[in-house]
Amino acid sequence: MCLAVLALHALPGIPILIAANRDEFHARPTLAAAQWADAPSISAGRDGLAGGTWMGVTTRGRFALVTNFREPGKHRDPAPSRGALVEDYLRGDDAPADYLARTHESDQAYNGFNLIVGDTRGAWYLSNRDGAPRQLAPGIYALSNHLLDTPWPKLARTKTAFTEVLGRSPQPDLPALFEALADRQTATDDDMPATGLPLDREKLLSSPFIVSRDYGTRSSSVLVLREGGAGLLEERRFLPDGTVGGESRLAFDWQA
């Protein structure tokens, strides 16, 4: 997962709404969003290489997502899978605060990450590049490959589009949210973040939706948890040229 905008306890009747893009190498094997056969309470995509996931939800109203923290030259291999942090939370019973407190004790073993875990009562955030976990107050948040709400151009633009969509209707317009995630506009040279990558790579990664032959936006997802127990996870998957290669629509009931 490389870009996510979240409305947490900020919308009437919808405690959780997330719109997110997952960027990854096209050669990395990936399973489409589905109910997991070995854990039927979980709905999520799955990393076919390491086995974890970048974002998922359960029938108990638990959700989690992870993004990588971009820091060229500091990537360690081998290192524990960051996707396992999402999977472990979804499979477990720990309260969000307890799970992140335990994760924080060993988080330096991982390459850089941002992790948000929560349920329909509240959510917490941890980056192993930003100190201790913290609780998230109700509101709208955005996350990419730096710290929470770092105002990278693509993140600021997507958060603005997300907020505008929510302001037009009391019910989220899912097609409009997917349209916001599909933004291919790159940043200007003056606005691009300087993370240590070559300029052409930095430019490629500066758009919310990334298209290239080897690496790009593999999927866009929208997750909705409504009061009363209705849940929905929609996923669109993309080919290297940016065209849609598949879709999943998972409706489920949840109970805290």
C-alpha cells in the first residue's frame, strides 16, 4: 500500500471509510481481494510472495493497513515482512493500542513502515521512523511513503479530492472515490519530495496513480464500514499499462 486516505469516525453512520492505492512491482505475485479460506473472518488481498497483506478487514470490524517508508539505501534484506503486521492484527484479538504497543517493542527489526490498526471504536498509528504509537482522533487522514499527513503533492491532492467527494453527499460516492485514486498527474520539479531517488524515478512516483512497465499501481480499494453491521470492500486491479485487469466486490456483515 502506498497511498491511503481515511475518514475515521468523521461521517454520520460510517465509522470507517478508506480509499487506497497499492503500488508494487508487477512481477510480484498477488492474490485478489477475497475472503480468506484459512481465515474466513478476513477479507483482503494477499501477497503471493510473503503471504501477508497491505490492507484488510474482518467481520468483527477490525481493519489495518501498512505503507512502506521510503528511504533509499537503508532497505535490509532479509527482514520480517511488513505485510505480516497487518495479517497478525486481523487474525488476533488484541485491542489496537495493545497491538501497537507490542509491535513497537520490536519494530526496528523491520524496514521502514507506517501502520494503522483499528476497529469501529477507534484507531492507532505507528511508524518505526516516528517514535511511539499514537491514537487517532476522529477526522480525515492521509498516508503515503513518509509519515502520516506529510504534505507530499500527490497525498495533498488526493486528500482534497477525497474530502470534496464526501462533502457532496451524505453517502460516499464510490465511483468518484475511485476516480480520485486514478489521478496520474505528477508533481512539478519544484514540488517533488526529495527522498534520495533519481529525479526520473521521483517524478514517476509523484503521481497518486503510477503507470510504468515494471512498477505501478496494482490495485485501488475502497473500504466502507457502516453502523448497523454492513461492510463493503471493493478492489480494482490494474495491468502494467494502467487498464483494469480485474475487480472484486466483497459485501459482508460485521459485528464488533
